[in-house]
Amino acid sequence: MPKWRAIARDEEAGLRLALLGEAIEDSLYPAMLSAGLEAVKIKGECLPVRVRASEFVECVHHLVEAGFRGASVADPNKVPAARLSERFYEAKHSLGVADTLSFDGGIFGMNTQVPGFIGPLSNVKPGTALVLGARAVGRAVAMSLLLAGWEVRVWNQGAMKSRAIANAVRGTGQVKLIPDADPARCSLIVNATRLGRRVGEQPPVIWQNSMRGAIAYDVVFRRVKTEFLRSAANRGLRTIDGREMLAEQAALSLEWWTGRRVPREPLRRAVGLRGIPSTSDC
């Protein structure tokens, strides 16, 4: 029997949240959400719940019955979470996935990737951005940038996926598909591929063409800087660690669940980030 079936109602636990996914052992989300609840002085907990995609819908209904307020959703359950949602908070941002669910009077979804990505760039003047990768997170990044007034170029190893990203964001704006990972005349370079999760990997950026003063933003995150960010720093570029986006996403989820403004700094500290983000002076 799956362990989640043993989860019972607990009136003493306060606001109960869950993290739902298959490989969640090393997830940074529980620590961030706990830090956020403490910062806004709300008693609660975030419970990691390992659940297979085939059991996802049943598990969610079980948590609703157990009195949970909401859940963060990890892969591979983000598409099933979107399908399960009765409606979306900011539906234009959904892109067919939900990484956050609220159980307040129903099951409602939100994709925090679109607003979460742009948070660390809030003080940066829009220009031309190169987005590397066309999977789901790449589509979210492209939409986020278009909504913020950026010109967006997209590179991906597969041409079919590149066309898919253009179709996905068509209602928001147009992206330019390019054949090489060439950052020439781009003030922002975003790694939205999977390359970097393992040591030694990074996308084939033509770094010698990068602009002076450009920003390299890695959606991939580890507890240490990725090779993509190290290569960018060696060229003198400013960098944004993927944990900045993660902290922003977690804060947005908490604000949706609690109705309170959540300070970002406690969440950043919970994932090992210190000091002022490197783009604060842009």
C-alpha cells in the first residue's frame, strides 16, 4: 500500500501542505515552504509525499479529505495536475501544466514558472534574450519574457520542439528560432535545457559572442553553481542561480495559499543563497 494512504487528518498540525512527486528526496521545496510559513507566523507543515503518476489523482483527493490546504507538484505530475484543476489562477500562464494546487473549496491550479522566472529580473531593463531549450520550462520562460517586453530568440537541439514553443506562446508574442546557441546582441542568456543537472554538462553556448555586461540565468539549479554559470562568470557576465527562481515560485505559492505577502529572503537562505541578488544594480 502506498504510504500516502496512511496520511490522516491532523487538527493540531495547522496549515498543511504537500510536495507531490516521484523523486522528491532531495527537493528544496519543503525547507523553503517551512521557512516561508515561519516568516509570516503561520503554524503549518510541508509534507513530502512520494506518488506515482498513475496514483496522482487518487492521492490528491485523499489529501483534500485529510484537510490539506494545497500542494506543490513536481515531475511527472504537472500535466495531470493541470487536467485535475477545476480552473486556473491566471489561466493565460498555465501552458497546460500546474505546479501548485489549492484545495480551498475545490481543486484549483497555478503555474508559478511564468511569474516566478521574471521575479529576479524585476530591476533589469528588457532587451533581447536568448532562451536555450524548448521543453515546458522553456515555454514558460519565453512567455514570461514576452509579457515583460523582451525580444526572444530560441535555440533547441530539436527543430520540432522549437516550433512547438513558437506555437505555445503565439497568443503572447512571437519568438525568433535560431539554429545555433549564439548569444550575439543578447543582454540575457537563459539555460532552460536539462543540461547542468549532472556535473560536467552545459549547453553549447558560443560564449565568445556574448555581450559585455550580459546576464546568464540558469533555470537548472544545484547546491553549487552549474557549469553554465561558471562559464558565464569566467567571461565576466553577471549570473542568476536557478534557486532564485525557485524561491520566487515558492513565495508565490505561499502567497496564494495564505493570502499574505511572503518575504523572499528567508526562502533564499533556506536554499543556501546569501546576500543581494547579482542583478539588483541593473
